Amino acid sequence: MFSRFGLHTILGLLCLAVFFVGCSSKSEPQTSNTLRIGNGAEPNSLDPHVATTIAEAHIVNALFEGLIAASPHNDKDIVPGVASNWETNETFTRFTFTLRSDAKWSDGTPVVSQDFLNAYERLLNPNFGAANAAFLYDLKNAKAYNEDSLSNFEEVGVATPNPQTLVLTLENPTLHFLQKLKHWSWRPIHRPSIEASGGYHDIANNWATHAQFVSNGPYSLETWRRNERIVLIENPHYWDAQNVSISSLHFYPFENTQTEFRAFQSGQLDITEEIPSEQMGRNPESERNDPALATTYLLLNNESPRLDDIRLRQALSQAIDRKLLIRAIEKSGLPATRFTPGSMPDYEAGDFATNDQPEKVILTEPLQFLVSNRESSIALAEAMQEMWQRKLGIEIRIQNMEFKSLLARLDAGDYDLSYLAWHGDYIDPMAFLEIWQSDSHFNRARWKEPKFDALIKAATKTADPVDRFAKLAEAETLLGKELPIIPIFWKTKDYLISPKVKQWPASLIDLRSYKGIKLSQ
Amino acid sequence: MLRFILIRLGQAIPILLAIYTITFFMVRAAPGGPFSQERKVAPHILEQQMEYYGFNDPTYIQYFRTLWQHISFDFPPLTSYPGLTSKDIILDTFPVSLELGILAMFVAIAIGLPVGILAAAKKNSLLDYAPMSFAMIGICLPTFVIGPLLALLLGVWLGWLNISGWFSWSDRILPALTLGLFYAAYIARLTRGGMLEALNMDYIRSARAKGASERAVVLVHALRGGIMPVISFFGPALAGLISGSFVVETIFQVPGLGRHFIQAALSRDHSLILSTVLFYAALIIIANMVVDIAQVMLNPKLRYG
């Protein structure tokens, strides 16, 4: 009898458990003026000093406003944010910002110049260890302070003569400084609320997840349910609140683009982050392909003796039929003719070198091509392998691996070729060129070219915009001639958008203003 | 029974310690570190991060420190979620996986058990072949095929259910069904096998000889013995189900623990890898113990020992 009872107890308890968990679920309220955005990976942090991914930036961008705001119309326009106006000296080394008096934090206190100074000190503090600290190196002495060779922050080029005035002194003439200021690492932060939840210089302080989260942008955080949804609601204290039309933004993380696509199809989402490649071009009424500042490229190991021959590098580049790759595999983007994307505004520079008769170069052993284990990367690598084999008789050995293992191999210099992408952080060719300087830590190609370094340096030192672009174009041409990296595609930002979303602005750097967006019912 | 439980828990300690040790050194042997990114971090910042998280200390110090953190439940900040610890992640996501796992188990039993019993009782008839072929397909078709198919059918075409999220009651249906169907197929096969064996036993012949109805023979006499293989399968299956399924959680965007297993490894988050692995190991040990107790309760021939 007891044993029968045992079986029934187990089954009975199971039924009960199911009943109770079923009861505990609650349904989701849905308001009409809500924009539901597919947002890619789950954010790791919403602290603007910790956030590094674009998925995090999409949200940080709605929560925090910097001196300069994103334009709702044209991405490259400079639109006042917290600063109502500004002046610069003739050499573009000192910028004086006047903060608007009605700029407020979401707790109602005013945004003052000290909030910016506090933010910059935190990001640059050597004990904080912010991955994005280098974004502030434009400020005088900022690099020294961050590298701990200067201990007095007063020597860094930030001054607050009064609560409404912020003076930024720069290391070099920086004509594109206002463009750079749009990056989220330049946003102010609310020191008291950070200190209330832990150490100000502690990277593990979780202030940016709290309900008491204080921000100064058009939106403030309502809830963050991890891997489910982040809900932002209108910040009533925002100075321009009357021009904010959408009352709440819902950001949904999606690891799987197929899931995101189905969610869009079934009406659960208004905008997607991506389009699965087999769906490209099949939803013309909702598909958008905005120009983006992003280039995919072959990373060459410039220390490898096998790739020493410039003719080989040029031949490799020339043998790639980029149009075919786009048509057959990538389904999006444009064939790249230089590293800085063609969508860079007002920038003219030469394409990379081509010659009509690619030379046949004899290699004694096959080149090692490391790619990540993403399906599309493997397919691209195999297609290129075939093109090189057929046109040049060059043998390639492809090895695909998990991404962190790939990075470890690249950092150890144990490779010949790899396939990566670079996304511009601000709208200026410098965002693409400065990374190939000899001493840049982004320079994974291990390319060292004094002539290139000299050109970038000269462009950094000049206050003449024409001369500056000429120097950058010259550097670009040199990069295209030497080919330490081989540009493949200029990417586009491909996504699906519901017809009821109006005035969703395109953005070259995928950081847009949410202010002007409207929903038609 | 108490003595049995205490012995089992005592045996769990060296097992968990061995799992901890193996995982600890495997994680360190994996190429790439928690801070390596496509956009490389400056060397002095990398150095600061390594120092902050204690990666610069000698390995034996890290080994014992992390061990102590797991014994005392005092976890360090995670490298992938700087504001959180692995305790936060597990407390946050395990209830979701538990709920999904229990629902899926319910689906699996509600479908698998009757199908298996019926197939055994009507051996070599259509009622045996049809459901069993179906079960074979269920086992062969992975969840990443069934899941999207169900989502397309019930979510996109019929529009009855949300295809992603974990908000309302109805959001539980698709993931539980997907996960449950897979286990239902297993349970059906195990039940059929166990029942066939039981139905050939002498005591069944006796029961029939005494004039018990066929219904009573199958559901009362044979089922008690026939269900044994299912109960043994239950333990590991339950542990696997409630600790979350990466595939199902990704397909339906369910905020469960399963995805953290994979994500922690991919992002080389040492602390989170160790915590999730140990948590899973502990769950398996407990589930197996519960199953052993259940078997003794159901089978008078077994004793604790």
C-alpha cells in the first residue's frame, strides 16, 4: 500500500507544482505609445563608463544626454544637448560650453558642470580600469592620468569656472571634437546616487541596475529584467520633455536572429536589430538597409614572412570577387574599395591599389586562415579560399574556432590571415585610420609604417580642415597601397521596421536620437 | 532513510570537490581570457582589470580563494556582469528554469507514460507501431527543429501564442511543449520496454489466473514494476530539465539558467562557470538521491544501503 502511495504522491506533487507555478505568472500590460525594439545581446552594464557594446549603447543613449546630442535628422549634424552653446579658440584646443539652466537629472536636481568633471575623473581614474578610457585621451594630460603617471586630476584639461560653464582643454587641435563628444563615454553621471550604492571608483558598483537609477536623458530606467526586457519611461524632468513623443521604450534582447524575426512577424516587435541572411530582401515593405560606418576586412599578420611580399598582398586582395561574395553569401553591404567606408561624409580618398595583371606569387607552404565559427564567416573564408586557389594557385588552410580562442591566436601572432570587422565610433575618417598607427593597441595587424604614423600625426596637429583631410586621404592611400589589411565589405545596417513607426532616424554609427520618433496607430 | 541521506550527502562532498578542481583547471587552460575582445583593451587597463579580479595572484591562492567563496557563498563580482555575482545570476534565473523544467516534465509524463503503457498492452498492433514511430521521430528531431516549427505554427501562422518572452502564462506553453516532447518520446520508449518485461513476469500470470481484469493487470500490477526504468531515468532528466536548456531558452528567449552555462564559457567568466557547473552537479546528486529513495518506496525488494 505504501509503495502505491509513493507513486501517487510524486505525481500529485508534480501536478500541484505545475498548478502553483502557473498561478504565479502575471500578464503583461501593453500601452499604445510603446516602442518595442529588438536589441541583440543582453547588456552587461548600463553604466556609461562600463558599457562597451552597441546593444548597451542603444540604451545608454536614451538614458544619458551629453553636451552634444544626436540629431534626429542628419547624423553628422551637431545638435545642442546639455550644452546650449559653445565657443572654441582658433586652434581648436579649447572648447567652452555653456550648460542650459533647465537641464535636470531624473531626480529633479540640476545638471551642472561638476557632473561632467566627476564623470571624466571616474572614467580616467587608473583604479577604475574602464575599457573605454582612451576615448577621453583628447583631453590634455588625460592619458598620463589614466596611466597613473600623473596623480593630480587638476592638471587634466577639465575646468568648471562656474556651475553653468565647462571648459575642456585638449592635447591637440581637434576639429572633429564635437563629433567625438557624441560618444557615450562623454556623458555626465550623477555622483551622489552612485556613492549611495557603493564605491565611486568600483567597477562592480551596481548602481546602474537600481530602481533609484538617476539619469539625465529623455528616458529613465523603469525595470530591467535580465534576458527579458529593459523598460525605459519618459523622464519628466528632461528639459525637452515636450518634444519626446514615445512614452516608453522596451528593449528586448535576442541572441537568436531567427527568434527575433519570428517575434517581428508575429507583431511582438516594432524594430529588429538584424535580419537573418536568408530573409534578406524578402520583406521589402519593412526592410531597411541604412549606410553604416563599418568595414569588414582581412587581418594580415604583417610579421609573417609569408606575407612580406607586397605583390602577394595586392594579388590576394584583387583575386577576391567582392560582388560575388555579397550576392552569394553576405546578401548585404557594398564591396569595399578602401578601409574608411564610402559613407563617410565629405571625405574623398583613393581606392586601394589594383593592377590589371595580378602577379603569381609562389608560396612554399599554405597560408593559415583563422575564422570564427560563425556560419557566414566560414562560408566567406571557403569562397575566398576557392578564389585564391583558382586565380592565384595559392593554397589556404582554413581553421575555424570559437571567438575567444581566435582572439588568443591573433594576439599571439599565430596566424597569417583572419576576418574581422571595425565599427567607427564617431563620424570622422580618423576613427578608421588612427587604429593602424604603430603604437595603437588596436593594431592587431602588427603593421609598423613610419610614413603612415607621420601622416596621422600631422593630421592630428593641424587646425586647417582642408589640410587635415588631405593628410588623412594620403594616409588612406598609403594603407591601400601597402595593404597591411585587406578591406572586404562596407557594411550596411539591415533591419526590419513596422510601418507604424515614423521618423526612425538612420544613423551611421547606430546611435540615434529617440526624441523625434512617432508611432501612428 | 535518514542514515541513507546522510551517507549520500557525505559522498557528495568529494565528488563536488573533484568537479570543482577539474573545472577550475580546465577553465584556466582554455585559450583567451575574460577581457579579450575584438576591440582590444589597452595593456595598462587590462593589467588593472586582471589585478582587480585577482587573476594576477598565484594559481594556488586563486584555487583556494575561489573554493572558499563557494563554500561560504560569498561570491566576487563577475567579469561579464560587473555589478553582479554568480549567486545573483542563479537566484535570478533558476526559478525560471525550474518552472520550465517542471512544466516540461509534466508534458513528458502526461504524454510519454500513457503512450508507453498503451503500446506495451497492445503490443505489435497499430496502437504500438504508430505512437512508437512517432516517439522515435521525437527522439531524433532535436529541440532546435521542433521549437521553431511549433513557434511558426502556433505563434506566427495561427497567432495564438507569443513566440518569445516569459511574461504571461501562455508564454510557458511553447517552451514547455518543445522541451517536454523530447523527453516524452524517451519516457514512452522506456515505459514500453519496462512494461513488456513486467507483463511477462510470473506474478502477472498469477494475477490473470486469479481473474483480474486486463485493465487492473496492466495499470495496477504491471505498471508498478514496469515504471522502474522511467524512475531511474527521472533523476538525471529532472536535473537536466530544471537546470535549463540552452537551446530552448534561446529559441524562445526564456530568461533561464541554461544560457548562462554556455555564455559563461564563451565569455570566459571563471566565477560564473564554476558556480553554474557546481550548481548543476549538486542538482544531479540530489535528483539521483531522490530517485533512489523513490525506487525503494516503489520496490519492496530494494533496501536502503
